[in-house]
Amino acid sequence: MNYTQLVASIQAYTENNFPDITLSDSTVETTAEQINRFIQQAEQRIYNNIQFPSIRKNMTGVVSTTSTYLSAPEDYLATYSLAVIDASGNYEYLLNKDVNFIRQAYPKATDTGLPKYYALFGPTVNGSAITDELTFILGPKPDANYTVELHYYYYPESITVAADGQTWLGDNFDSVLLYGSLVEAYTFMKGEPDMITLYNQKYVEALALAKRLGDGMERQDAYRSGQYRQAVT
């Protein structure tokens, strides 16, 4: 299901074209803005319920001897893994700890070595400005310049802004996206409770199937886990 089809389905199911509305501050919210908000809210709910491989991203960076900190990417949500690559090309996967653990374990600036631990430290500070991006603190402080590889969770591009109007979720599991959007749309409409309940039930059912894929089938194979077998009665 592409973006155009999704919008048409939302309008058909709700029997509402969502005409432009004037807000209390006299600004006008267009039809597209309303529907896009429903879709984006649904995407956010889905991506925070299921760990699809499509919501993970990989990038590399460099840590140096001058700092114990590493800036997180702008679209960073949570860490999947963080590794330091030594001069021989070996990967050393860092363990997640609290900031106070790292401060206690490596209290001095002279405590250096190949980093073994990391923690989310807080917002990145540029001069006197505090940004929205987060920072990692490493322990111990790097004793050389190392390449780091961060595998992390992020929000994929929304179907509402995709150039071709298509995303992995829309192509592979459109039912959960549609019913999630309908729940948001009908809540906005203050629709009949029985219809909201119906759409929410359909969303929960679709979410369970999507979770079976993202958190189940995509994390196993027949060689390692054996084929699925249902008991015969």
C-alpha cells in the first residue's frame, strides 16, 4: 500500500475527507496535514512496539585520545550495539553501563586504554548551546584513535514524506499501518466508541501478526531453531 492508497483508505473507512480546519490561533490545518499526523502517530506506535530490522541503522565514526565522549547521530533513538575496532581490525563490543559506574571505574583523565564500556551521558553541548542530540561517555578514555561502529534504532522515513510514497512497512505490512492510522483518525473525530473499539481491536490483531514477524520469524531460521510445528490433536 502506497501513500495515496493509504490516504484514500483512511478517508473511505472513516467516511470523512478531513476538510481544512482553522485552529484557535487562526492558523489553518490542511487535509494533508491532518491525515499525515494520523499516519505518523501510527508509525511511531508501531515502531515502538516491534523491533523490525528496518528500524535499525549502522554507521561508523572515530574516537580520539582527546575526549571520553562520542556524539550520537541526529536520528538516534536507542543502541543496538556499539563496538570499537582496534588497530588489527578486531571488534571489541562495549558493555552498556551507568555514567556513575564509568566515573567510579575510571576517575582520572590518565585512565586510558581500549574502551570497554559506554553510557548515555546526556545532550551534546556545543560551546554554550545544548543540542537535542545525545552523547555517549566511554570508559576508559581511548589511548589511541579508534574507529567505532554504532548499530542503532531510529525512525525510518515516514510514508508521508517518502519520495515514491512507499516504505517497507507499507509494502510488507499495510494492515497494521492502516488500522493504526484509523485509530488515530477516529480518536481525532471523537467517533462512536464502538467503532473506535473495533478499529483498535483490528489494530491489535494486525500488530500481533506484525510482531510475530519482526520479533519472531525474522530472528530465527529452520537450521538453528527447527521448523515450526503445531501439535496435532
